[in-house]
Amino acid sequence: MSESAPADLVSRTWACAFAPPAKLPASADVVIIGGGIVGVSTAWFLAKQGVNVALCEKGHIAGEQSGRNWGWVRQQARDTREMPMIVESLKIWRGLADEIGEDVGYAQTGCLFAASTDAQLEDFSAWLETADEYGLDTRIVSAAELAQHVRGSAVEWRGGLYTASDGRAEPHKATPAIARAAERNGAAVLSACAVRGIETVGGRVSAVVTEHGTIKTSMVLCAAGAWSSMFCRSLGISLPQLKVRGTVVRTAPADSVLDGNLFDDHLGIRRRQDGGYTVAHGTILDHSITPSTFRFAFKFLPALMQEHRTLRLSVGHDFIDEWRMPKRWGLDSESPFEKTRVLNPEPNPRAVRGIRKNIDTVFPQLADTEIVEVWAGMVETSPDVVPIIEETQKIPGFHIATGFSGHGFGIGPGAGKAIAGMLTGNDSGIPLHEFRLNRFFDGTPIRPQSSV
Ligand SMILES: Cc1cc2nc3c(=O)[nH]c(=O)nc-3n(C[C@H](O)[C@H](O)[C@H](O)COP(=O)(O)OP(=O)(O)OC[C@H]3O[C@@H](n4cnc5c(N)ncnc54)[C@H](O)[C@@H]3O)c2cc1C
């Protein structure tokens, strides 16, 4: 257990002063839009290969999803399409701190999904075939073994799905550290630098227009997280994407009830590097209905049905805000990206109360442990809950990497390697065909294999 951390340990990643760039590069081989884990990992891999790359982030590096997530680095229970990328990602995480010379909070601490019923345990078993195919150490553990990993719980589980080789990293550390590594390798990392749009010549990308000026380039990567659909729409590209809000708490350092990550119907809980816990509710995800919900409803039906137990639907000001949002804008005036530099949703107070109650129910020995920080993040997801990665057919040179859902942090470094390969034309060995945007339009059945 370490000394207690400052109260804004996580939230100061985004609740701090903006630092606009002193100077903009005139040109770059590749311009990346978005300083989340996907954008910075791609920049790092490109810069290491000597590619002249500029990354533009409208707010702070890791200011949105990549700084707000639970910090799980998980292979277990993934969609089969993500397996080659996550296996590669784990290899990168294991050597990341040594390679970049900075702590990212990574540790191989294991991941457990605990089952309350035999039927749930049987469902978990179905994934063992995938684990076998990729040579993972995933197995079903008995209730007795589970009790060794999760100590002193008041809940009696039937057993669980366990992967010892899974791990965790600290979101407030990892993405900024990778961004600094990219900079040390020559990338220009520009924060408080919103991209308003792109310019084309003969239909091909020719430049990126930012709020601080223009960068000439023939290649752009849109890794804009929750903003990708809106950015693409302004270019006439339909990208089905919806957002759900997740509420998260951080506790003070406390007794060790587990070393890794645990999910069950009550909680998603992870032991932090500082000896506290990052905790979320097991069954509360908020979706605020917006015009996009209606626009993409048909494509998202399978995901909505799958998540019906967890999703809390509501209608509020988000509907009006999105309705009023311009679909296109001039590149010489303020864009919606500068207006909302950081997407900073309010935590759901009901979820916070539920988390407190569930901590006390599952781990009575943590009942006196204080919740010291609370935040929320918008998870953006695609209809089949796996990413969209491709060079668009409509605008040659314009690439997309988005839709990583609630599991893009762990896979981020692997995605960065694969996307850098796509941009340079060098085969990373990680297949990307399943992630093409057109799968949502060419009649391919939309079948989510994992949850949001
Ligand atoms: C509450 C929560 C819990 C999660 N838990 C986990 C977990 O435990 N494990 C896991 O693997 N994943 C988890 N995830 C998912 C994971 O955080 C995301 O999938 C991942 O961080 C996505 O990274 P990204 O780089 O694609 O997007 P982001 O991190 O959202 O980055 C996109 C960036 O683009 C910037 N941007 C947008 N538009 C523009 C523009 N026009 N100009 C310049 N910049 C722009 C934004 O400001 C933003 O910083 C969780 C997510 C949330 C919210």
C-alpha cells in the first residue's frame, strides 16, 4: 500500500490549463486527429520508423476516454476479430515501460469474470475454444480457487473465467507517456489544436486545417474517439457510432482483496498501482437518446438487445445539443471541436450510490474505505462493438481508426502498430479486413460477440 494520492490524481489529466502549440509544422507525412491511446500509439510507431508525423488533439492528451477508463488490459472474452491485435498489444504492454523509459502502471495481475450461476459459468466456458486457438492461459476456476484470488468476499460465486496473463495499466499515466515517447522520436504532438476539417486536391487529401493554421499532408488518420462520426459526417462519410456514459470511482488505498481485475453482476473492480481500487457499477451504463440514436437505430439493434440489462435510456439536453450542432462548418471559423475541447460528462449520482452499496455488499472489509475521486467518460461504440479501421474509399488518403468501445485501452498499443502498418504499407501481421467500415453497409450480418 502506498501513501494516499492527491484527490485529483486522475481528473487532473483533463482538468488543467490548455497548452496551445507555439508553432505548427508546415507539412507532415501523416497527420493524426486525436490524442487518445489509439492516436498516440500510432504516432509512436510511425515516428520510430522515421515517418514525419504530426498529432493534433483539441484538448488534452488522454483528456477523454483514454484517461478515464478502468485500466483493464484484457484478452479474456474478446471478440475473435480482435484476438490477433490484443495478443500483440499484450506483448507491447509487457515491454512498454522499458522501451519508452517511463512508468505506465502496467502489471500482469490477471483478470477474473465471476459467475453467480452455473448457466453463467457455462456461458464463460464457451470462450475457452478461442483462448485455446490463440494459446492463452484462460481457464475456468472453481469457487474454491476464486476465493484465493478474491479474498474475503461476502458473495458466493459458482466459479469464474480466469486469465492470469491479463493485466492492468494506469490510464492517467500510459497515454501521456506514449505521447512523450512519440515526441522523443520526432513526432509533433500538438494539444489544444482542434482539426476543423481537411482539404483535398483532385479528390485526395492535400491538407489538414486546424484552428491554428494548415498542415500540408497526403495522409490523415481520424482517431477522434467519440467525435469521429461527426467529423466524418462533415466530409460526407456515414460512420455509425453511438455513445454510452460510464461512471467510475477511485478509492483510497486499502487492504488487498484482489491483485487484478474482477467483474461480476455487482462491480467491475481493479486494484490500482497506488493500492486503491478503480470501481464501476456492474450493470449501469447510461445512453442519452440523441438524433444519432434514431439515425443508427437499425444497425445498433443487435447491440441494444444484447445490452438491455445494463443500458439506462434517457432523453435530455443531449438530444437538443446534438440537434443544434451544425453538420458542416466553414474551416475559417470556430468549429464544434474547439467549442467542446474536453467531453466531460457528469457522473451519474445513482451509479455512484450503487457502486458504494455494492462495494460494501461484496467486500465488507472495504466498507470504511473512502471514495476519493469520481468521474465519468463517454464510451463510443460501433454497431458490432469492434473497431472501424480503414482507408476510406470516398477520400483517398483519409483513414479512420475508431469505435474501440469499452475495450480500446488494452488493445491501443496493438492497434497503433497495426494502423502504422496500414499507413506505411508495411504488413504488421495483424489482419484489418474485418474492421472495414463497409461491413455496416454491404449486407454483412451485424453480430456483436462481446459486450460494450
Ligand atoms: C468509463 C470507461 C471505462 C473503460 N474501461 C476500459 C478498460 O478497462 N479497458 C479498455 O481496454 N478500454 C476501456 N475503455 C475504452 C477505452 O478507454 C477506449 O476504447 C479508448 O480509450 C479509445 O481510445 P481512442 O484513442 O480511440 O479515443 P479517445 O481516448 O476518446 O481519444 C480521442 C481524442 O480525439 C480528440 N479529438 C476529437 N476530435 C478532434 C478534432 N477534430 N481535432 C483534434 N482532436 C480531436 C478528443 O479530444 C480525444 O482526446 C473504457 C472507456 C470508458 C469511457
